Amino acid sequence: MINIKTITVDGIKYYSEKPTEHEGDLKIAVLQRGWVVVGKFERKDNDCKLYNASVVRKWGTTKGLGEIAENGPTKETVLDKCNGVIEFDYLTVVMMISCNEKNWE
């Protein structure tokens, strides 16, 4: 028996069941060693996850990370989409910024 959960046709992904929507807030996390990541944040004790996450390779701002947190990515922002989930320990967090989710859609 073959169990296919997703199939991509002409660049469009089709699901056999609706993908899980994560309830966490959209956050930019600055982690140790200079990693800047963005996604739906979930924390259980010290275990943190960002779902639908991207690495922010280039901010593309004139006013820092707060600018894209509030206004969404600029034309110059470069986001490297991650397949799956970014996982990290809470002790590696330097700071977190809440995002205006409407501007990230």
C-alpha cells in the first residue's frame, strides 16, 4: 500500500489532509552565534520550536529588525525557507520580537 500525504503539480502542493496550523504567535528570534529566524513560536519548558520557519539571511531594512517585525519583509529582505521545524533551546535566545502577522501574509 502506498500512502501519499502530499503531491506537487506545477509548483502547487496538494495535501491528502489539511496541514496542521500552529497556534503560536509569529516571532523573530535572535539566537546565539548570529542566527536570526522567524516563524510560529512554541515553547515547552526550555524546548523551543518555530513552525513554518525561515532564516532571515538579509534584513533589508533601514531601521533594524523591528521594521520587518512590524511591517513585514521588505523588497530587500532575504528569507531562506526551512523545510520542517527549527528547534532550539531557550537558553540560546538573545532576544525575541513579536511580529504583526497581518503584514507577513
